[in-house]
Amino acid sequence: MPNKVGYSIVGSTGEAEGYGARNLEHQNPTVPGWQTPRFCVYPQELIIRMNERTNVKKLQLLAHQFMIPSKIEFFVGTNESADSFKRLGYIYLSNNEKTGFKSRELKSVHVDADGEYLRLVVHKNHMNKFNLYNQVGIMAFNVIGDTLSKRHPLKTIDGGSTNAFNYTNDALINKPDYISPMDDLAFDMYQDPEVAGIIRRLDIKKQKAVIAENFDVAKRMKQAIADLQKVGEKLARYELDKRRAVEHEDYDLAKSKKSQMDEYRLKVYQQLQKYNLLEDAGISHPASQRIKIVLEPQASPRRAVEEDIVSPRPPTTPPPHRMQSPPRFVPREEPPISPKPDQEQVLYSPPVRHSPVTYDEKVIPALNKHKGPITVVASPRQEFSPDKPSGTTGEPEAMSEKSIREASSVIDVFGLPLVSGAYSKTWSFREDALLAVYKLLSEAPESVSKDELKANTRAAVFLIRRAIKDKVHAVFHASLKLLELILVDFIPKHKLGKSEIVFAVSRTLPNLFQKSGETAARSRNAAIEFIHRMSEFAMVHQLQLIPQQATPPIKRDMAMRLALSRVEILEGLFNKFGLEPPGLTVETGMKFASQALSHSSGSIRDAATRIIFQLYKIAGNAVKSYLPPDDNSTRKNPLYRNIFDGFDRISGRLTQSERKAQEVAKSAENEKKKKQEIEELQAQVNQLRAMNNKASNEPQVPPGKKSRKPPTKNPPPVVQGKTLDMCIFCGEKDDSFTEEGLDLHYWKNCPMLKRCEHCKQVVEVAGYCGHLLTECDKKDEFGECPRCKEAILKSELDKHVADKRCTAAKPGSMDHCPLCHKNIALGEESWKAHLMG
């Protein structure tokens, strides 16, 4: 059977000061773990040597809460040489953003490999704002497997070991692959080391009792282990609080925490001694000696009075409808012995040093106020709880007459001692009472009549309603746990019917709504979360109980936190379930949201707006019938303007403001473009006018010259200083050819001219290629084809030349048209005939 395997660290590539790799040899709640150096180079490596050659079955690793490696590789080998290691695999770790870097990730890997050495290759860290130095931290590492030879005793480190108390029970469990929970890494990391050792010894006793078929002892050991696990976790938390106080140099708090630990541990040993479990646990601790000394008979009038008060009495007959559970930690049935006057048994009551820190945990000796003997009514549950020490200091104070009348029906079901704990001024008694009811209902046999089960349900709901209002979060949490048990397990298991579900929800839900409006964030969030979770319970969801009480519109004078929680709860219901008649409909949702829109708090209005958007995504335009009409007067209100704009965004349309902005931008762009075209046209007209004036003054142009300037071989005649109504390029005549008319003709209609696409200048077609090569603003982008003599973009010139598809030019004998790419005869008339057709 696989067991925890001891190991030692034999090598590492680096470690931070105070966080050495050898810390991984320890496994307890206060271990600092191993951390890589600051700003180190990754990957980093760890070499681990197991105590002997082992068949490794399981590897466990607990990562730091924010110094988290992105990846870790595992290798196993027979020696320290690199060639002997065989790669087992790798794991990825979460970046821990979802938990706010407050939780640690425990990774467990199941393998099957033989070896004596393990090598861990740790890769670079996840980046976050807390890890300032890019470090990686491993809090603990655990190896579980079967040694290939006789089990070697584990190495002891500072009074402990990686497997404290050398615990093994191979012979006790006939399961070859069974791994004990006591070997799990989580057990050692969250348990007090001393209590963990006691639990391991009791587990061995339990297995031996099972083999010997002594099931009463096995049951007692099982219950003791379950209770001691809670004790170990609590002591571990005390130890962490004490160390944290020492780090902050708050020595008063550290002293009080130490005192709490000593007192709590003493109570544990006292209970173990009371139920004859001290020897079974194998405890050799000064506290046990102290218990033995104090338990010796002593003559003391005060102790005699106390003994008279707390002497065990025969249990009274329980009233009707009261379920009884078997007593815990009862080693054997013995008749109670009444104390004799001359021989008194003295019970130990540990001294309690009260301080402001431990106020809620101090014991109230209410029974000491009575002068005479008092008969204590026996509780149906006699259970082990270190929070309740035996004797006068472990009982809650007596209930008032008003409280007894108020809880009379509950007392008939659960008994006075339990209800007294639920009404106690000490929060630990209130919490223990709820946990006792939880255990009572969870262990209720199916043979009990339904009437008795219903009575227990209603009595438990009474206590839950009271506990929901409790200011102590632990008590409130216990009430939620009990309510979940009733709704999810108890009522369905015993088939008590829908009426009990309706009763439990209708009585507790108003108090939960009220709790969701408290100022304490933890209680408020817990109440909202539980309501959402309760809405998912099968029978609660089937009956639509949560929406029925969540959808009534809120009042305008409702407190801000309470109203906000109501809106958030309904928003969560719509997100989870959508529309589910009759509770969750468009009508109920919009009536609620419309009323919430008129609340004075902006956060409530925003949450109501989110509900409206959610309903619009589901139901579409049906939502708009519950809102004012979408017109300009309504949009003057910013709230409704945002809602209608949100509808447009959900539908994939532009909002009204976006449409207006788009129209303004488009209009401005059109105006700018029109203005630019006018400026360009004016520039071209001026250019043509200059060309026309120059052509009138020059006698002639050398034949064959191609230019963007107009030819002047046959200048138009001038009458009284004015040209005739004829285009000097194409020869067209028109009465509209005034100075402005000719300019427009040159720019748009003259077939002999062409507007350059790159610089927007108007040039002659015959000289277009020369313009692109020598005059254009982008002349550097063009090159001349050696074959056709046309101007071609340089990016396309090589391909153009390689294709050889162009018509070869014949300089000196023929001209080449850049439009149709054909050769034509020389001369101006030939160009006119070609272009004007």
C-alpha cells in the first residue's frame, strides 16, 4: 500500500534568503517554503533524494499564492547524474487571478515510476502586481509510493518529520492502491502537528478495532478523528495568527494567541482523558500530567458545590417528537455514580485568562449563581466539543421566561440544553447548537414518522430564522449550512412534500433579503450568494419560490443597500434562468426595473438599467411598451436617452447621437471635398488661361515638339484685342466660348487635352508621357519603356518589359498614343484625326 515517503533536498540552482530549499523537508502550516532568488534566470531546478529506492505513485505540490510558476516538469532517476533521469511529464499552474491571489493551488499527479531521485524543473513565473521580483515559490512537496525494500524509518527534523510518528498501516487495509488521507499533503499543511500525530494513532487503533470486529470502538475512534481534525485546523489557525502578530511586533496579541492555544489544547486533552482516549492517542505531553494531577480527589467546599451541580444525572425521558442520536465518545456503559458526602469526585475546570481578544470565547458560569442543587436536563446529544469544556464553565446561561415561551415548540423537539445554546449570549454556543441540529437532521433514520420529521424541520427553521439575523458571521454561516441541508437533502430524502419546502423558504427568505442589506460586506455577499444558490435547488426552482419574493417592486424609501441587493438578486436570476413564467416574465421584470429607475441612488438605477438591457436581449421590442415613447422629449432625460441608445447598440444599430455625429462628419467631408475641387478647378482654369495668353503672343512652335503648352502654329485671329469663339487645341467653335466658357471646355470637354491623374494638371495628350517623366509631381515613380516609349510605373516596369506585349514605337517616323498605345502619323492634324475621330 502506498505511503508517504521521506526525502531530503540534495541540490537546487538557487534560493532566496530565509526561504531555502530544505524547508520543503518540513510539512506543517507555518513552513515558509522554498523561493527562487530575485530576478533569477529560469528554469530553476530542485534535486530530491528519497530515503530509499521507491515506486512512486503520487506527487503533490503546493504552490505559493502569488509567486506561481507557469510550468513544472518532473523527472525520476536512480542517481544524481543527468543521464539517469527519465522525464515523467509536466503540469501547468493557474495564474490565480480569479481568487485575488489569496488561495494556494495544490496539484496532485499520479505516476508509476521507480527511482531514488526526483528532479523538478521550474519554469518562469506568472506575472502579477504582487510578485515584484519575478520569483517562484513552492510551499510544500509530497511523495507517496511503495518502497522497494523494507520501509526505512523517516528522518526526524526539529521534533517532526515528513511522516510524523512513522505512521503506516499496511497490514490493516487490504487495498493495494489505497492511499490514506493522513498521507495527503493537505492534511499536514492544515493540521497542528501534535494533533495530526494523535489522529494518526487513533486511525491505527480504528483499523485494528475493525479487524477485531470491535465496531463500537471503531465508531468511537472515527468520531474522535473527525472532531480532532477540526481541532487541528483551529490550532493551526491560532499558530498562524500568533506568528503574524510576532512579525508585526504585536506581542500582546501574540501572548493572547498563545494563551488561547494552550487553553484550547488543554480542553482537548481533558476531553480525551474523560473518554479514556488519552492512552489510545499515545500522548506524552505535560498537559496530560497536569490533567492527572488535577483529577485527583481534593477536599474543597467550592469543588463540592460544583460537583453537586454538574453531577451526571440519569437522562430524563425526552418529550414527544424528539429524535435521539447515539452519544459520542462513550467507551462503555456504566451507571452514574452519585457522589458521597465524605468522598467527592473533583472535576477539573481549566483556568481562563480573559482578554479583549478572547471575549467571545470565555466561559460564562451561569449555574454558579444558584445556591442549591440544580437538575440539569440531559440533551439528546452528548457530543465531544473542545469549545465546550465540561463542568460549570461549559454550559450556556439559563434562558429567560420570555425566551422559553417564545421557543416552547422548539424546546419540545430539541430539548432545553440545545435551545439554550441557540439563545446564548456566547456566539460559540449558538454556532454549536446549529451544528448539533445539522448533525441530528443529517443522521435522522428513515424509520421516524413523517409528523416527527416535519416537527424537526419546522423547529430547525425557527432556529435558522433567528440565526440569520445574528451579527457573528460564523453563526450566520452555520444557519445557511443547516438551511441548505433541509432544502437539498432532508426534505427530499424523507419525502416530506412541497409544503415543507414552501414553509422553509417563505420563513427564511425575507430574513435573507434583510441580511443582504447589512453594512458588513462579508455577510451581505454571503446572503446574496446563498439566495442565488438556493434558486438553483431542484425543488425550490421548480416551485419558483425565489422569483415570487424577489420581483415585487421596491419602495422609494427603501434603504440604499437593501434596494441595491434586491436589484442585484433579480439581475442574477434573469442572467441564470432568462424568462421562466410565472415568476420571471417581461412584465414582472419591467415593473420592478421601472420602479427602480426612480430611486435616488445612481447604482440602483444602473443595476435596473442592466435588467432592462437583459430583458431586451431576450424579448426584444416587448420591453419598450413599459417605457415612455422614444421621442425627443423623452430623450431629454439622460437616463432614458442612455436606455434607448443601449437598445440601439444591442440591435447593432448606431445610436441617435452617433447618427447625428456621422451626418455632421459626412456633411463636413462633402463640403471640404467640394471646396477642394473648386480650388483645383480654379487653379486649372488659371493655368489654361495663362497658356492661352502665351500662345497668342508666340509666333509658332517648332514642329514635332510635344508639350503640355498649347500649339501656336495657327494662332487664332484677334479682333479688337479679343480671340474668336474657337478652341485653339481642337478647333471647335461655339458661341458660348467666352473666356469662362473656354476654360470649362479645356477642363472637361476638349479631346486634345487630358487631366493628369497624379498631379491634376491639364496637359496635351501628345505630350502626356513626357509630362509624367519630366514635369509631374510624381515623376520619380515612373520610368520609360525602351520598347513603346510610354511612361510606366517603376513597380510594374520590369513585368511590362518582360511581357513584350506593347507596340514598339518608331521615333522620327511615327508618334505613339499613350491612350490606345498605337502608333500614328506625325503632325498636329494626325493627332486631331486620331483623337477626334
